[in-house]
Amino acid sequence: MVLRFKVTALVMCGFLAGCQALPEQANQAPICPEAPVVMCPICPLQECPEPRVLEKIVLRPAAPVPVPARPSTAGELELPIIGVLEFVRVEPSGLTLEAVIDTASEHTIIAARDVRLLEKDGKRYVSYVLVDPASDEQHALEAPLLRRTSAVDAYGNSSRNYIVSMWLTLGDNRARVEVNLSENTEMPYPVVVGRNLLTDVAIVDVSRRHTLEHPAAP
């Protein structure tokens, strides 16, 4: 028992090294002194200096790059360049209708209603109605029949359309061309301008629209 007490006392003395026990508090636990405060070895009792500016970069907006103007004519004949959508004046109705320019179509097509074949004095005529999309005003017209044509839609359905002659004005060009009267109600635009009006008249730029002014009345 005596040997074990001595060993324990030595261990406690080594663990409490640096601590002092006050005489009047011999029966109490020893009190350790406070640890000294170590100052920063880099900047003792001083504030770090402000950083120096080595290089100053100023961002300025870049000057706008001028966009070259699009040409208005092209080709050997210096034909006017038109867009994929233009306005066409149709006579004799006097209507100005929006048209899609289709270089793959041979003939010009116009959406019509109540297309009927008539006979007058032994000659065949076609009666039809053109509608103004803006006002829904109807124009009843007649024209001599030139011939019939067969058309096949995307679903394989065939139909016979009538071809008549009309005066069409596209920009500064006015020409009498053959027009296919179509009762297709799914046409997105009332007029499809084909090659019979475009040849030697204009060059089509599909990235443009409505490059021409509305054609004036004759």
C-alpha cells in the first residue's frame, strides 16, 4: 500500500509541473499560472500596410462595328432583290394581297372561293370570288378559261384547278400572267408567286421580308 501511494504521488507531481500550491491551500487543488500572450512575429503592435497598386485596368466599351448595307440589286441584269414575303396587287379586283415568293412553283397561285365553270356564247369562262383578308370584303369576278390543270396535295388527293389570266403588280413590275385558281383553304397566304412572274424580274433572298413598297394603283 505504501509503495503504490508513492508511485501515484510521483505521477501527479509530474503532471502538475509548473503549478504552485499555496501554503494556506495545501489541501486544495494546485492553481496553474496563466499562459503568456505571444504577439504576432510579423507585425507586432502594428497594422499591415495598404497594398500598392501595380497596374490599373480600365474597361471601355468597344466601338460599334458598322454593318454594311445590303445590296438592293444582284445578277448580271442588276435585278432587284426581294424577300420571301411581299405584297402583290391583283387586277381587276384591285386587291393588294400578301404573297409568298416560291421559286419552286412554276405558276402563280391565288386562293379563290366559289370557283365555277360557265359558258357564254360558246366560250368557257370561270367565275370566282377573291376575298380581302383585312376587311373580309368579297369581289366576284369572271375571266376566260385558259385551261385546266391537275394538282396533287401532300396526302395524294388530286384536284382539277382552272387557270385564268390576270394582271399582277410586284414592286415596279406589272405583268399579265397565268394564275392557278385554288380553293385550298389551308393556304397560309392568299397568293403564291411562281416563276412565271419572277423570271427576269427579281432575285429572291429568303432572309428578307417585305422589301418592296405596296404597289400603287395603275
